[in-house]
Amino acid sequence: STTNVRTLYQRCTHLGCKPNFCTINYWFECHCHGSRYDRLGIKVAGLGPAPRGLDRFASVVDAAGVLTVDTSKITLGPLPIALGQPGVIPPRSPTGCI
């Protein structure tokens, strides 16, 4: 079987605050300046000042299902995508946590 895992650096790409996962809408929301990311770390254009999505760490899931994360290898997050466009997972709820 295939396991799809994305290991996100839980640090806002604006000024480094910690975006918290909001269980109301299933998005990461930065309480410092309002940047919002879908659950895959994609930055939603127009929602906060962050310049890109959440950065990602290199990771591997072995045959036994054990996840290994390499925090020395980081990939910059993608550019923002407008809500409603392909690539952004819509919020579960129109309201969030911040």
C-alpha cells in the first residue's frame, strides 16, 4: 500500500508565528497576522500577509509504516492560490478559529 504524508513546518512564512490547526474549518490559521493555509499547507491568497505556503520537511515512510522526518532538508512552500481555484482544499466551515 502507499502512504501519502506531508510533513509541514508549523511556522508562518510571514514572520514565523506558529499557525494552529483549526478543527472547525480544518485549516492552519496564524493568530499573529491572520494568514491561513489549507490542511496541506497551501497559502490561501488574500487571507493574511504570508508570501507562500507552509514550508515542508523531507520525510520517508518505511515498509513498516514508520515515519522518518529530516529537519535538515526543507522545501519552501508554494505560492498562494485563490480560494475556489484547483489546489486549495476548501474550509469545512465558513468561520474559523481566529
